[in-house]
Amino acid sequence: MRCSCSADGCPGVALGSDHGGFRHKLFLARALAEAGHRVTDCGCHSTEAVDYPDIALAVGRAVVEGRAQAGIMIDGAGIGSCMVLNRIAGIRAALCHNAFTVVNSRAHNDANVLVLGSNVVHQGEAARLARLWLRTPFEGGRHARRVEKINALDRGR
């Protein structure tokens, strides 16, 4: 899922937040666009209260339907959105807080949605982590067998 959205035809990144992550989302959208990524805003659109499951679902659907190559979701802690996203067949969402968890989520688990907590990671760090996540490739090898076991759970639904 290495996102290099400078190429024509790349569906880019689906980006969403609840009201608690709204300011982070705006900052992140700008930072990703400046880095050459195409960004699709899946909501929300203000700091007015919304239900994070609705936005997380929109991000996840954009990824599984191929309208985005990757997704990023931000809420207050990231926990709830991660729970929602991992109930969508085809999504492997990872709640990350630092460079180690970001790299591991991509290199070992082939995560296709990054989840961040706005009360956990400040805006500048969120942008740095998102850029790192988008450029980290899946290593495959022994990890591919494990990811295939995760994918098999979706086929059993």
C-alpha cells in the first residue's frame, strides 16, 4: 500500500475525524497535500459534536471500495474509531502513537488505515507519523502468512 499520490490515477488517502480530531484533521490534510498526497475528506466538517463511528465507517468504506488507497482516522483517543474500522471486512486499522507502532503496523501488519488520538499525539507529530506510515512498505515474507490469517477472518463472515 505504498502511497505515492504524485502519480495520476492514485486514489490517495481517505481522511476523517470526529469533532475532537477536527483541528488535527485540517492540519494533517494540509501537510499531506503539501507532501503530494491526494486527500479525500470523509468528514467531519466542524467542531460540532458528531458520532465517530459514522466517520470511521466512511473512511473504511472509501478504502475497501477502492476510492482511497489508504485511510487515516482521528478521534480523541483513537480507540473507538479503531474498533469500528476493524469490524469492516478488508480493513486492517492500527492505532499508533509513535514511530515504532507506525512502522510496525505497515511493515509487519500491512495496515491500510492509520488511527490517531488527538489527545495523545499533537498535530505536528500526527503529520510526521502519517507521512512515515504512508511511505513504509509492507515487508511481506513471514508477515504475509500472518496477514493472510487476518484476511481469512473476513472471508468467514
